[in-house]
Amino acid sequence: MGEVELLRKEFFTCRKILCFMVITCFMVHYMIRVNMSIAIVEMVATNNSNFSAHGPTYQWNEHQRNDILGCFFWGFLLSAIPGGRLSEIYGTKIILGTAMLISSVLTIVTPLACHLHYYCVVAVRVVLGLALGVSWPSIPPLALNWVAPADTSKFMAHTIACALGAGLTLPVSGYIIALLMWPSVFYITGAISLVWTAFWFYLVYDSPEKHPRISSEEKATVTRETVGLRHSKGEKETPWIKILLSGPVWAIVVADFCLQFNTNIILNELPSYMDRVLHFNIKKNGLLSSLPYFATYLMAVVFCYIADRWRKSNKFSIVTIRKLFTSISFCIPAVLFLIQIYWGYDEVVSVIVFTLSQGFLAASTAGFISNSMDISPVYSGTIFGLAFTCGASTGYFSSKLVAVVTSEEVSFQQWRYIFWILIALDVVGCLFYYIFGSGDIQKWNSVEQNETETRELNRK
């Protein structure tokens, strides 16, 4: 019994359970987000029939199809900043948990919305985006209560488990559609999300002090490691003017905008590219479309492990680490998309380029994505929400871009224009962050924080 208790204490600590729940949160998040990307391939009618071998079909044109994918991001634009700030004030548990509960229900009713009317689908997708938009901005406030500063990159890497969710959902959905028709994808993923939500409310708490089942030893350890970052959490007034005029904040915002434009093109449009340009069947489409996401998570873990190791050893400064990994996340994908422009008509080249580009984009997790907690622990959720709001707009605009460019003809020649735009955004994101990025705690982080405390936090 003593050995069992020791094993429980070592491997089932509250912090490890929290990490597991965050990982699965973002897996489920993308599961109920990308299911539409693969299902819509079979939902749109290719002739005048209202039914196919894979379920009911609808007479949606190219703009309507892309609007269904892109309108999800309208909700993101509205909820990211409030989600980050509300999580700072009221806690991540209730904000994120409620959002996932709403998202679960909306996912389950999506087939019904499709049956009722095109605008019902649009409404469901907008509200789904509104709910899921709080996810990423809600994580930094939670991390400040549970994670030591030197481990923030690894913790933020857990959010890239969204790539695993997408990587599993796309191929599995392809097989589910082939066997059970496309509506079953929404029923199954929605049910999984409901089960996850129940575990979240039972297992997760906003701080060690609020957790009823944490051991005294773990509580003391976590509190000691994070106390320097939590001293001003109760502050309610946000210095919006100072935040909006901050160069380091805008470095994160611009970098996130450029990154999300890249990832949203791949996330939303890759299945259609493989279907209509490379002519893969639904099973092969789902399988190969999933490869970039497995590469994303694997490389994110590796990059964040290296970043935190360097930070603990003081081998490089915080700003050097953030700029190095941000540069990797933009420069290498830019080179890969240049290859895609000339040889992307080849199936093997396309799969390799999309897989590696998404993998190297994951270096941003050890770069600017973790940077909000460096420059302002107190307002990290707000800053992340601001960046995420601007980045989320690319979900809609990227879908509209693809619709406009391919409205006359869906071909590799038309897609080359899109790849050139992605290269330009990679260059802009890299240069802007390199010029304005910072690793120092900003003076406006807390009105109560004096210079001695600021220097202390910068050394952590």
C-alpha cells in the first residue's frame, strides 16, 4: 500500500493531471474544429442530387463553402480578448470549461443545422468560434499559478496538442465518413467533448490553494515556484493604453497574425487542395492531411524542451531564445513554400512541404507564443487574447482569399499565388518580431510592482 501511495504521489500529481487535461483540451478543441474541414468535402453536392453514398448533400457554391469554414473565425475575433481577461479575473476553470460545454452541444447539432438552412450552419459555426476563441488566451493565467517560469515553454507546448487532435481527426473522420456517413463525425466528436468537459470540471482548479485534493508537499512546491508571478493577479484595472502602445506587445501580435494565416490555410484548405488539385480519395485525403499535425506536435515538444533547457542553464537570454525560435518558425517554412511553388503539383513534394512547414511553424511555441508571460505575467492572458484576436481574423480572410483566387479555376497554377502570399507573410512576421520583440518584464505589468520586483522576475 505504501508503494502504491508513493507511485500515486509521483506520477499522479495535480500538476501532471493539469498538464494532461490541457493536452487533451486542445486535442478535443481541434477535433470539434477541423471536423468540418474534412466533412464538407462530402457535404457539398457535385451534381443536382441531394444525397450521396456518404450522406445528404447541399447545393453550396464555392463562396458559401469557404464562408462556412471561415465564419468560425468571426467568433474568435469577439471572444479572445474577453476570454483572456475574464480568465485573469475569474479563473480559467469556469471560463474554459463553460466554453467547451457550449462547443460540445453545438457540434452535436451541426447536422441538424445543415438540414435546416445554410444560415443556420453559419450561425452554429460563428457561435462555436465564439466559444472556442477563449481557449488559448485562458491558458497563460492558469500557467502562472501552476508552472515555474523556466518551464513555461514546455507548458505552452501542451497547447500544440491541438495538432494531435487535428492529426487524429482527419484520417479517422475519413474512415468514419466512408463507413457511417458524414453526420456521424459531428455526433462522435461532440460526445467526446462532452465527456472531456465533465472531467475538466472535476479535476482542474485554478490554483493549488483552491485544489481540495492536492498534497501539502506539492502545494508548497508549486506555491514556492510561482509566487513571484502571482502577487498582483487580483488587480482589476487593465492599462490598455500602455499595452496598445507597447512595441513588444505588437511584436507578438504581428507574429501571431502571420503565423495563423499560414496555419489556417493549411488547416482549412489542405483537404480541399488534396481533393481538387492532387485528386486523393476521402480516405487517403484524411490520412495525408493529418501528417502536418503530427509533425507540429512532435517538433513543438522538441523545440520547447531545448528552449527551457537553455533558459535554465542561462546559456542564452530570454529575448535571444524567443527571437531564435521565432525566426526558425518563419524562415524555414518560407523556403519550403518556395519549393512548393515550383514543384507542388507533385504529390510527394506537396506532402513533404506541408508536413515540414507545419512542423517548423511549431518553433513559434518556444518563441513569441510563450513571450506574453515573459513581458507581463499579470496581463499575459490579455496580451495573448489581443494577439489571438488579430490572428483569428486570418481564418476568415484566408478562406476568402482561397475562394477569390480559385473562384474561376481550382488548379495548382492558382494556388501558386497563395503560396507567394504565405512567403511574404513569413518574412514580415520574422522581421517585425526580430526588431520589436523583448524578453523583459514591462513597467506597466503591475501598478503595484516596484523596480526591485521587476528585476527579480526578469532573473527567473
